[in-house]
Amino acid sequence: MSDYPKPPYPQQHQDPPGKTDAMSPIPDHGEQSYQGNGKLEGKVAVITGADSGIGRAVAIAFAREGADILLSYLDEHDDAEETASWIRKAGRKAVVAAGDIKSEQFCNQLIRQAVDELGAVDILVNNAAFQRTYADIADITAEEWDETFRTNIHAPFYLSKAAIPHMRAGSSIINTTSIQSRQPSPQLLAYASTKGAISNFTAGLAEMVADKGIRVNAVAPGPIWTPLIPSTMPAEKAAKFGEQTLIGRAGQPAELAGAYVLLASDLGSYMTGAVIPVTGGEVMI
């Protein structure tokens, strides 16, 4: 949409992980705009970080395309219930699962829950992420480095390992990487490092499971307006978020949903090991 707001945005800051309703402007997840036509009819999707941001937009799109969804999130209960309400309004089942994906045990539990309550796992979207900003490597603790990697790259490994035995030919794993995998910002050292790992994980896993008929791809967002931004960036930096792109603004979560639908559906049947950039014109080569 050409009328999405451009920077400067109102200066704002939240405590991590941030809340959607406290943002200004409120992100667009496609609540009023996304229209499905059955591309994922009868499918079951597991989406991490589905309470808000990109995860919410993907959940709304998948539901309107016909999928039942298990929503994984940490502890943002109000945001998660809001997402679930949109899935149910689309006439699909929503299972809400709070917990910490840094735990392999919890990841295994999520996949079991999807199979037990929804009957299958056809699509796995590894989307949840942890991010903090630092100007000096000396300020990054070993504990936070570990937390970033355990959330952003260990969890996709745990979840993929648990899901693949339940997946049929035609199933899809979609990882959320980032433009940071190719253009790392120094203040996002830990986060950017994990996103590079996710892109490599995507390519390697695609080769590993190709003979099973399972496709593995990734979406690489550029600057997207989600609760992660005001909760992890200084207010003055968040106010200018996305202004460097060719589009001249931050992207909205709704603007990524189509890429995930493509990769999850038969429209992407000849795509595996790919990374789709949705970056507002910032180049990934």
C-alpha cells in the first residue's frame, strides 16, 4: 500500500519483548486486507513467534488460505489470543501454546501437540527471534550471546528435527532469516550472526530432506515494523526505522505474508534451498 506511514515515527520505547497495541503506528498484519483462496486448504501449520509481527501476519494469511494453526509464543498472552481470534474468524482451528523454544523438550512438545490436536504437521514456520542492540562487544554477555543463538538457530534445529518424521511429501519448512545475514549491522552482532546461520541451515537442510519431498526455504525481511523494534532500539533510532530503503519506510508485517504463502503452497513447488528477500529495495547479493 502506498499510504503506509513513512518516518519519522513517534519516538517510543517499550520493555522487551514489546506489545503490538502500544506501538504507534499500529502494525498492519493484513487483518482487513488479506484475502485467501484455498491455497493451504486442509493443511496444518506450526508457527513460532506467532503472537505478533511477521508471525501474526503469516498466521492470518495461512488461516485465510485454509490452514489450521498451532501458535507458539513466549509469554505475550494478550497478543497471542488476538492472533488466535483472527484465525478462528477465518473458520480455522487455532491452538495457542506458550513456552520457551530455547528448550528442546518444549520444541518436541509443540510438534506432539500439533499432531495430537490438529492431526498433522504440514508446514513449519521458524519465525521467533531474540534481538538486542549494543555498540561495544564488551557489553554483550556470554549469557545473552547464548540466549540469542538458542532462540534463533537452536530452536529451528530442534523443531525441524521433531517435525520432519511427521511430514509428508509436499510439506514445507520456512525459516525467517534477515537482510542482516548479508548486511550485518555492528550493533546487532549476535542477531546478525544467527541470521547468517539460519540461511546456511536452510540450504543444508533443503539438501538433506529433498529425497523425502520436503521443501526448505527462507524469507529474508528487511526493516519491518514489529514490537521487536521499539523494544530493542533507542527511541530516536526507531523513529527513523526503514528510512534508508528505496521504498523510504519500514515494511509492514502484512507485506511479507505473501512470500510465506508462496513457499508453503504448491505455488512454490519448484523452490527449495531458496531465500526470498523482502527488503524494501535493500539489495541482497
